[in-house]
Amino acid sequence: MQNINIQGDELLTLIPHRHPMVMVDSLVEASEDAATSTLLIKDENIFVADGKLSEVGIIEHIAQTAALRIGYICQQEGQPVRNGFIGSFKKFKLQRRAKSGELLKTDLKVMQSVGNITMISAKVHANNEHIADCIMTVALAE
């Protein structure tokens, strides 16, 4: 996996999301079959209530990590960035909700890819403590 550090405006070229829906701060590693992203949890995040990130916020963060991986690959291949959507997610396990001020680091691995459909596994850490994981299927638009 290639170590990189894409953030800010450059990061926004890799995903279709815009603020306040952006749920990734940086893409730190990426390859054909894996990616790692980060997100600093802030009180003003739309998925934060009572100082904690919601389960939906974690799922959206995982989905945007998958989008970053695809966007990065498209960019490296000189292709337009492709949009996608969550097809399904399963085996979502939440150990605890991340708190405001914590740094999420999410590691994503491709389990299987057929055509425009990719199944990934994701592990989410908050300040180096494992807090969540799931399997997600992502479908790319034509």
C-alpha cells in the first residue's frame, strides 16, 4: 500500500461529498485492494450528538473511505472520479461510539470485486482503540 497524505481541497476532488457531509479528513494509504483514512471528530459534525459520533456517522465514514479509494484509483489512472453508493452493510459491530476530539483511523480491505460491485471489510479505531467493524458492499455508477 502506498503511503500518501491527501487532505483539504485535493481530498474533495476524490469524493462527491461536500461540507457538511464530508466524513473524512485525509487519505493516508491507498492501493488497488486497501485504503486508510482519518477523521477528527468535532462537536460541529452533523453526526455528533452529546459529544459522541452516531453509528450512522461511523457507517458514512466507512463508505466515504471506500469512495476515497475509488477516487484515488481513478485519479491515478487518469480517469474521471466515479460516484458510487452503499449497496449493503452487514456484520456491523460497534464496541463504543467515538467521542468529540478523538481521531478515527479506518482501515479498509477489498474482499471481492466483480464488475462495478466491491465488497470491503473495514476496521475503525479511535485513538488507536478498535471501536467498530463491518462488511460493506459498494456499487459504482455507470
